[in-house]
Amino acid sequence: MLASSEQTGGAYEIFELEGPEGSGPPAHAHPWSEAYVVTEGEAVVYIEGAKLKAAPGCFFHIPAG
């Protein structure tokens, strides 16, 4: 964890994550938004049914819900 909820006054949290291919979570939703920056490798994300591939340097925002 790079910044906890306590450190940001409950506004957000910042994590650095890494894992092997296919290790991400199954499709799900949250009542909060999420944002990601890919620093290495590739990420595949589904937003509202659209499949998005992200390479290093890509940023994407996933809206709440």
C-alpha cells in the first residue's frame, strides 16, 4: 500500500499490485470508482461489456457500479 484511507482522509487508497497472468479478480462491481496505471506487462479490463487491453503507460478509470 502506497497510501492508506487513513492517510488520505478517507478520500482514496493507492496500491501497487503485481501478479501472474490470469490472477486478477472475476467480474465484479463496487459502489466506488477505481483507476489503474499499467507499469509492466499487460492488463485486460472489461468496462460495460467492452474488452480493453492496456499496455505499460496506459491509464484507465472504471466508474462506480
